[in-house]
Amino acid sequence: MKPSARPAQTDASTAGDDAAPAVELLGAAKTYGTGHAEVHALRGVDLTVLPGEMVVLLGPSGSGKTTLLNLVGGIEPPTTGRVVVGGREITDFDEKARTTYRRGTVGFVFQFFNLVPTLTALENVRLVAELTGRGDRERAMHALEDVGLADRADHFPAQLSGGEQQRVAIARAIAKDPPLLLCDEPTGALDLETGLGVLRTLQRLNRAGRTLLVVTHNAAIAAIAHRVVRMRSGEIVTVTTTDTPGDADEVTW
Ligand SMILES: Nc1ncnc2c1ncn2[C@@H]1O[C@H](COP(=O)(O)OP(=O)(O)OP(=O)(O)O)[C@@H](O)[C@H]1O
Ligand SMILES: [Mg+2]
């Protein structure tokens, strides 16, 4: 069935369709401002991400990478076109439905980890998972184990390295068990060594079946992706696909 023929679903609480592409952008465009201040951040982008894929978005500053993530993450709706995630049409979700969708379906990881400094690693993880009623200690500990930081659960952010803080932020994003992880420059604030730890963590999560959409300037992340999407001026200019993505243990920075 062609994606455009799929019936639209508008209920944010619907579980979604396991067989569907993880993400579909169909002519998705985003324009900010009006008149002279008009900015075409995205100009009619088509992109399909399959379940379990790791897709990297590359492109110069201002090319629309974050805007694309924001549309997929339900942070804002497209101006025109459609956004379908896990078979669910999220294009026309109202604010309430988008909030439910964001909390339940998507894990976000940002360049600056934004941990709460007065809470421990474990408490930071539980805080966000609690929004979906999944903030129990056991689940949060499991997420910290997943990123290799169970032994740092009671440490405060200031007691952790940058890479460890980012891995706590990743644990926070996966604790609610979202099928889709959206990462915007996850190694952007990290040096080589700590960035590599984050890279290995992302690959492990991907190999465990999670779908990842990762914005980066980092060639090492592109090397471990199934697909590399290059953007320029709000458009996709090339898509490179490989069946044999690199191993994060072997990449050179
Ligand atoms: N809320 C907004 N209001 C107005 N213009 C915006 C807004 N958000 C983004 N833009 C503009 O849209 C364009 C795309 O921005 P976007 O943040 O998606 O770029 P990017 O590829 O993520 O860049 P970077 O690598 O610097 O993060 C830019 O020209 C930006 O100035
Ligand atoms: Mg950006």
C-alpha cells in the first residue's frame, strides 16, 4: 500500500502500527514568519525511516535539520505536508494530542544534556519517565544499566563527565521505552573520548531494535548509520544507504 493511501489516524493514544515505517515525511514543509521575515526552514521534504534503522541527518547550519526533528517529534506541526510516525498521522494533532504523543512515543536527546543539577542521575531519569507514569525506580535503573551507568545512579551531574552526563540524558530519554529516539547533536559538546562512549551507547540501543534519527556534524556517527541524509537550504540533497553500517568500536573520529 502506498503511504499516502494509509488511513489517517488522529488519536494520540493509539498504539500505532508495528509494520508501518517508523517515520514518514510526505512533502513536509515548515515556514517561519511572514512577508520579509519569512524563512523556509524546510521545503517539501520526503523521507521514510524504517523500524530499527539509524538515520543520520547532515547539513550546514540553518539547513533545516532541527526543524525536521521537531516535526517528527511533534514539537511543532508542518506548515504543509504530512508527518506520519509508526503509522499514526500526527500532522494535525492539536497541542494536547502532540503532548501525549511526545511523552509516550519519542525520546529526545539534545546537545546540552540539560540535567537537573540538584538531582542524582537516577532522579533525573525518573523525573521525565514520571510524566508518562513510568518513573518507577526499577525501570529507571534499567535505563541507566542500558547506558552503562548503573554504578553512578546516586551521583549528581557535577560528579559525572560530559559523556556520562549525556548517557544519563540518553537513559532519561529511553526510560519511558519510546520506539523512536531523536538526537540533536548528541556529541556536539563532547570531546573525542567521551563522544565515542555516547556513540557506542547509541549503536547498542539501535542494535536492540530502537529507531534512531540523529542530527550531527560528526562523521563518526554517519559511519555507523544505515542511512545518511544530507540537507541543504531546507531540502534533502542526497541519501546514502548501506546494509553494513560501521561498528562504533572501530570508528575513527
Ligand atoms: N522558531 C523559528 N523562527 C524563525 N526561524 C526559525 C525558527 N527555527 C528555525 N528557524 C530558521 O529555520 C532555518 C532552519 O533552522 P534549523 O534550526 O532547522 O537549522 P539546523 O540545520 O538545525 O542548523 P544548526 O546546525 O545550526 O543547528 C534557519 O534559517 C533558522 O534560522
Ligand atoms: Mg540544529
